[in-house]
Amino acid sequence: AQSVSQHNHHVILSEAASLELGCNYSYGGTVNLFWYVQYPGQHLQLLLKYFSGDPLVKGIKGFEAEFIKSKFSFNLRKPSVQWSDTAEYFCAVNNAGNMLTFGGGTRLMVKP
Amino acid sequence: GAGVSQSPRYKVAKRGQDVALRCDPISGHVSLFWYQQALGQGPEFLTYFQNEAQLDKSGLPSDRFFAERPEGSVSTLKIQRTQQEDSAVYLCASSMDRGHNSPLHFGNGTRLTVT
């Protein structure tokens, strides 16, 4: 069974700092990769996704993620975070089956 | 025009009671998923519907869990004889297409507490 690891459970940054959240998955075949975000009091929503093509994917609100197949990684980055980026971030993997396998999530707090 | 709606938002059940959780997906969405999210963890897949057909129920943790979507729109997740380990947030998501070709739209979830 595939698994997804997010090694940083809690991250605290000051505004304007750069962000990188790690995501590693275990499945060795073809995968579709996602980052979802859950802002306080809101539902999960899609931040960005990778299916194929350019391994550097750009999403909403200035986020991007890079798929590195050899490292089984799909790390999320943002050059300069804002207070409004405070949220919980989930990496997820689909290998053409019916389910998304989610990581445990990373809680990001951005101090103003 | 609204998103995915789930009810109730909160449910407290005594151990052994049956509960029913409702999901109203976005109108016209083909796919509907149920996920279970325990405290401090990511969502875990329970079951998948394509229209009214339950194509995958591999994630249902026991035969106490049952889901249906009889007319291909509203779905109900039923848990019989609830146990404390069933305490979690139950998330429903829908998408326009089959599988994961289009983004999932999640509801706010139902937080179930079994006492």
C-alpha cells in the first residue's frame, strides 16, 4: 500500500520568510500528486496538482511544488509567506485508483 | 451554486448508537467520496461512488459502516453500533468527473464524538 509522509508537523515562520514543506511518497509507479490546504474554519481546498509534464507546478496564491521522481518527493514552496497563509497543508497521492492517500498534514503558523 | 454541504456539523453519540451522516454534493458532480479524519491525522479514504454505483468500499473499516447514494446525488454514511474509535471528522467530497481527473470539492465535515 502506498503511504505519504510529511515530516514537518508544525512550522512557525515570520512574514516574508520562505517556505518549504516536505512530502515523500512510497509508491513506485505512475502517480498524480496534490497539495490541499485547509484554512482555519474552512474546508479542504486544492492548492495545486501534478499529473504529467513540467515537474515544477505553479498553484494559487504564489505556491509552487516540484516533483522529483528519483526522490519520490513533491515539496511545496513559497518564496515569501503572508499571515494569511496560516493553515494546515496536506500532500496527497493518487496512483490511478479511486482513493487519494493523504499525508498527516503540516500546520503552518505565520507570525505577523 | 453552493459547495458540498454536510449535516450535521457535529454529532455526539453514545457508544452503541447508530448514526447517519448526510452529504449533499455539488449538483451534477459524478464522483462522490467519503473520508475519515482522526484527530491530528490526514483524511483516510472510506468509499467512492460514481453516480449511484458504489465502485470502491475498500476503506470502510468494518461491516458497521455502510454508505449509499441511491439517486446519484445525496449520499448517506451510516455507522451502526458506534464505538469510541469511530470518533473522527467524516469528510465528503465530490468532483465533476470520474476518479481524480478533476479537483475534489470537500465539505466542512461532520465531527462525530462517541462517548
